[in-house]
Amino acid sequence: MTQILFVTDLDHTLVGDDFAHEELNEWLLKARETGSKIVYSTGRSLIRYRELAAEAPLFEPDLLIASVGTAIYSRLEGEPDAGWQEKLKTGWNRDRVMAVTAHFSDLVPQADSEQSAFKVSFFLTEEVAIWLLPQLETLLKQQGLDVQLLYSSGRDLDILPRHANKGSALTFVRQTLGFEPNQTIVCGDSGNDIALFAAGSELGIIVGNAQPELLSWHRDHPTPNHYLAKSHCAAGILEGLQYFGFR
């Protein structure tokens, strides 16, 4: 088996089909035995990742990209990578972000576990998002804040430093581990995974149950490097691995 960097989202991508998940875990074990590295890239915080790991049969990763790319862990009991945290400071001021968002009563804060030094997260309905997001983005820019808004699954809004997302974190991890883009495969299902697929020339598997925002992006950015699976969740990943010749 060729050595690769395998990067996957968790909820509704890796997790969601127990039978296929077991088969994929067997493939991951073989991949690691040949020198491949396994990375999970999730919107979950480290706390919520641990909750999922206690419920689902997750293969233990080599690295965890958590909180939509704002934290990278090489040890699940340790602190986030200090080098990556330093890169996120430019143009970011959490207190000023919070001051701007306070003007919008339709922004419902997510749980404290989902907030961090470089991530401010809310629940927001699709109907309201249509008009609220442009206004919010304008106000943040007027405050001189270099941030990005990630809206996914029709409910989750994350405000992050400009250089903090799953794609930027992927590039940092890939270069740190010494893998080329053509040795890297990414998997996802929702809007916050777009950055994974847009990071560069990495191979990508979009699972069959992908959210509309990712499907729309995929239609607008066609490339032979990306495969849209018919099967859902882990079964879709296995289908994509077969398509790219990795199984």
C-alpha cells in the first residue's frame, strides 16, 4: 500500500455507518502499518471529540485537527500545537468579534465547550442567515478584523481568524509530516469541509450524504482530483478509496 496522509471529517463522514466503519478501520490499520498517517479534521472541540470517541469505534488518529482548524493536537491529552496557535493571532481580536456579534439577537451562542480563543460559534437559521451574514461580515471588516465566517449544515456559524480553517490546518500538518499533495486524501460532507477540498491539489472524497453547500461548491469547482461518492458516510469513503486505487 502506498504511504498516504489520510484526512477525514468525523460526523456524517467517517461516523454514521457502523458496518462500513468497521471495514474502514481495518483499512486504516493496514495503511498505518505501511507508514501512512491518519488525521481527523473536525468541527468538534477536543472535549466533544473525546465524547464521540467514547461512543463510536474510532481508530486512534496520529493527529487531531479540532474546532474547525483552530487547534491541532499531536497528543490527545496535551496542549494544542503552539506554532499553529501563533499563526492564528494576526488580525484576530476575540473581544472585538464578540462586541460586533452582540448586535444580532438572532445569533444563538453554542455551548461553552465549542468556544475557544480562536473560535466564536453560534447557531443561526438558514432563513435569517441570508440577510444577517452579509451585514455581520461588513461590520467585522469595518472594525479592522481579518476574519472569516463559516456557515454549514444550515445551522452552524463559526467566526475564525482568516488563516484558521480545516484547509490551512491541513497544509500545516501535511508540510510538518512531509507529505506531498498527491500523497494526501481528504474526506468530508459539509460547508466547513470546503476548505479541505480547496486547500490545493490533494485528492478528495465527498460522501454521498454531503450537505447542499458542499455539493454546490463541488459543482462550481470541477476537478478530476475530487470524487463524489454514491454511498453515505464510511461506505462513501471506501467507495472513493476504491475509485482512486487505494483499495
